[in-house]
Amino acid sequence: RMAASAEGPSLRTVVCGLSLPSCVFNSSNPFATALEDLQALDASAAGAVATRTACPGFVHDEATMKWASPDGANTINCLGYSPLSFEYYTGCLPKLSGAKPCWLSISGSAEEVGAMVREAAALAPSLPGGLAVEINLSCPNIAGKPPLAYDFDALRDYLGTVFAAGPPPPTLAVGVKTTPYFYDAQYTGAAAVLNGCPHLSFVTAINTVGNGLYVDVATEAPLLAPSCYGGLGGAAVHAIALGNVRRLRALLRPSIAVIGCGGVDSGEAAFRHLLCGASAVMVASALLHEGVGVFARVEAELRGIMASKGYSAVADFQGKLREPAAPQQRAAAPCAGL
């Protein structure tokens, strides 16, 4: 194991060729919308800065698209994508410090996403910290458009169109954000498509769990009224996220990094994601509750856990979950009377 630095165990990590000063950063969420949000994230202890998802033609409705925290730990939202454009974010990123990588979240038709990837490729060399593009395949809140990440034939065609003009340059990492998967056939189906696309560098698992419903007892109405259903995030989805990280890490080719997202509200939660095979972890609900100070707290807790176990670097334990041995089957006893 590497020797720990003076400040304790190192949280540095490398994700698809990008060097992060910390393995903890934000996911695409409402607190990554405007330039002021991105600057606050840049100035925080977060290891990278991720934007909210930009999607051409998306119209934000303030009256119906909202988020709420019913218990101070979990969140539910029916927000959809950013009200700001892809061009807005490509204009914001050069205004940041350049001390850490940027994650540019996008969605749209395959042709639109392909064009945005090519524009991001032109921008990437000017960003000292590096640039990754995350294609959001998994928002559960878009009416009439179920998450593409559940339709594997359509997903294969979509990725083929996105990269029809050729692979991204080495200066740009491109990955996808997936839905939560629940069944073996979903994991193997998704992995087959993702492994079959040679241009993908990472997978973020997971987005929120769709069609959640919280009821306000006082009003006897949905908490998100006038909407009803929304994507659930926070501690309630942590175990689902860990399962997705572990299964996808086992099924995807080694060159595809897995980024864990779901219930990262403490150093322990971050440690679990990393132990299950994540190269880095993203924070969403805890950021909404706590603000950008959450990164320093989670990182301090994670360092404390690592120090207590004698780990000096993330690589010392990343992906090394101690899975139980398969139980041995006992020989069947002979039936009496035979």
C-alpha cells in the first residue's frame, strides 16, 4: 500500500483518463444549473464539476416541475432537464478554475447528442482539468419518453448514431448514465450493448428510481402536486445503487469505468460504492440538503474510515468487496425404506 500523505489517506482517483483530486463530486442535479452553482462546486472540495442535463427543445415548467424532501434524507422530483441550453454550459465551463475535470451532462435525440459530443470535443482541449460528456439515458420524468436505457435494441441503434461520425478524440471521455436495473436480463442486456460500443469510457449508475409517490398527510395530496409521481433519490435507493454498481462492474469491460450514484450521504456510503467497484461517487440528494459543504464532510468521513482500516489510497480497496463463498451442497440423505 502507498504511504498516506500528511493530510491522511488520498482520495485521488483517475476516471477514464481524467485525474480527480477527490473521488467524490456532484451528479447532474438542480444545484448544478446556473454558472453561480458551478462556480460554488468548483470552489468546494468536490473532485469534479458536473452540470445539470442540457437537452435541446426541453421546456421547463416552474408550476409543475419541482423537487421535495419529505424526511430530510431522501428526495423526490419531477423536474426533467435543465431550463438552460447546451450552449450555456459550454460557455460556463471555460469560466471555471480549470483545477478539476468537468462533467457535461446532455440528452436529446441521437443526432442532437452526436452533434453536442462533437462540439464538446472541440471545447475539451481548452479546459485544463479535462472534460467528460455524460449522455443521460435515464431520466424517469419525461412524459411519453420512457428511459432509453431500458430498450436495448433502441439503445444500440442510438449509440451507433451518436458515434456515426467516428470516435471522440482522446481528449474527451464519453459515457452514459443508466437507469436502475433490477433483473438479470436487464443487467446482461445493458452490458451487452454498452460493451459493444467501443467509444464509451464510463457508466454512471444510477439515476433516480422512477414513479415514486409521497403523500402529504396534512393536505391528503401528493407532495409534488399538481404532479403526482417523481424520481426517488437519497438513502432509500442506496442499496439498489450498490447492486447496480457491483453487477455492472462485473459485466462491463475493464476499460469502462463505473461511477456510483445513489444515497452517497456519508463517508460510509461512499466507501460502500467504491468497495463495490466504483471509480468515483456522485452526490445529489445530500447536496440539495446540505449545500457544497457536503463534499468536505463526506471526504473527511471517508478518510477516517480508510485510516482506521490502514488504507492509504482508494485503489487499496476499490472493487474488493469480500463476497461470501458459495455454500457447499450437502449430499442428499437416502430415503428411508429404499
